Amino acid sequence: MQKTKHSVIEDVFALISAGLFVAFGVYLFQSQDLMVGGAAGLALLGTYAFDMDFGLLFFLINLPFYTLAWTQISKRFTINTFISVTTVSVLTEQIPAFVDISHVNPFSQRYLAEF
């Protein structure tokens, strides 16, 4: 099987796009007081235990994984991980300024509920 190489531009675009989707998902989980697993779940739990934002906690929880990735996997993987974690950390704090889910249009709610 042949390995596919991605360009740096493709990697950056994919990481930022994925970070936006993950950050939006975390925002939805937070807004409904739901939980998720992994580092994001620990960060969400930490927001209840400590007076810290999710983004900062998520970034701090992932710090040990950078060392592991650098020594055990590869430098490129570590840089990609750093970009994605930073993107999620920053965007999670910014999404509430742009997205308001306090009110759902009844027509949209009815239409989406049928699926």
C-alpha cells in the first residue's frame, strides 16, 4: 500500500477545519451540560472543578502528549497535534461570540426533528 503525502497547506487547512468542527462540538456539549471522553472530557470536568476556561485546560492537559509524540512518533505529527489542539483551544473560547443557540426557530426544530 502506498503512503499518501500531504502538502503543508493541505495539513494546515485540514487541521483548522477539523479544529473548527471539534470546537463547535465542544461548544454544543458545554451548552447542554453534556460530557465527552478523553482530554476534552477532562477539560470539561476541570471547568467545573477550577475557575479556568475550557481552552486553557484543554491546552494544558495535552502538554504531556507533545513530548510523547515528539519522542515516539514524529516531529511533523507533533507539530500537527500542536496546531490542532491550539485551534480547538482558541476557537472554543471564540464560538460563543458568533453562535447563539438560546433560541431555535420552531420551523427548523420541527423539520430537523423528523429525521
